[in-house]
Amino acid sequence: MTALLFATLLSLPIYPLNPVLEDTVNNVNLHLTAGFNGPGSVVSTGPELTVKYEWMVHHPFIVRAAFDYRYGTVRSVVYPDGDLHRGQLSLEVLYYRGTKKLMGYIGAGAVYSLNKFSLADTDTDSLYTNYEITDVNISNVPGYRITVGLRIHSVYSIEIGLTDTRPSYVYTRQYSPTRFGISSKQFRSNDFRISFGYLFHLSL
């Protein structure tokens, strides 16, 4: 049975007979993707657009720098509700195997999340009346990402990724016209994404 499974693996188009000679990755790519992310423990499902710059440093490794724009809403019984716009900078290393027909890859790297939170109007008056809170933000924080993907004919892509960050809600309180206080409460923002993309081959 083991021999049959191994033979089946070797016959798949994702397993090249000669990985170096059959290398299907262009040295430099501009990779555009669109999809959705979430839901997480706090943030709802929302759209995502990403621009990625990929450079094959050495077979079978790719270094990828990217910028993601993500949108989601916070609907929670614990935290204030509102709209969350996230810009995420990332740097990943990908390991790939495959042929021209089909290539698979897995990668991991660091992200830095830039968060802009817009408090819902329904919560603004309540927070000020009950807790003297005049402003609510979500902090910018680093995190990490794990990515698994497939490429078809070296230009079409399907990706699944998991991103984990630990931002904080930052509350500004006004005790008097001249006295302000700031407090924070950390939460875990982990979500997955599914995206579809197209690669433009670039030359150095």
C-alpha cells in the first residue's frame, strides 16, 4: 500500500522529474490577488486586495514582499463595534515544487498590521455617558502569516493563508476639560483568507 501511494505521488504533475530543469517560476513576478478574509474571533468576513512582489532567490525558494488591504466590521458583545480598515505589510519566504501545469508552495513570514478603526455611532454616546470614553482606536502591531497555495500554468493562483496578530483596543477617557487618560486591552485577531490571483512576469 505504501509503495502504491508513493508511486501515485510521483505521478502527480505537482512533482517534477527534474525540479531544476523544469523550474516553472519566473525570476521576478508581480502577483495581484483578490479574495476575502475571516471571520476571526472579533472581526467579520470582509474583502481583501493584495499586491505582491516576488523574487526567486534560489531554487526552490521565493522571497515575497506584499501589501494587503482588508476591510471588516467588529460585532462583539465584549468590544466596541465599528468598521476596521487594515493595511498589512508582509515579508514571506515560500518553498515551491511543481511543473508548468501545476505548482504547489508553502510559506511563512512576518506581517505588520496598520489598523484604522471607526467607532459605530450607536456606541459613541454610550461609551461617553457610561465610561467617559471620547475616542477608541486599535493599535498597529506585528504578527505572522502562514500561506499555502497552488499555481496553474504559472500565471493563475489560489491561496489559503492564516494571519495572527495581537492588537489592542486603545481607549481615551476625558475626566475633565484638562485631564485625559489612556488605557488599552489586548485581543487576538486571527483570520484566514482565500484569494485568487494572476501573475505578471517581470524581467530584471
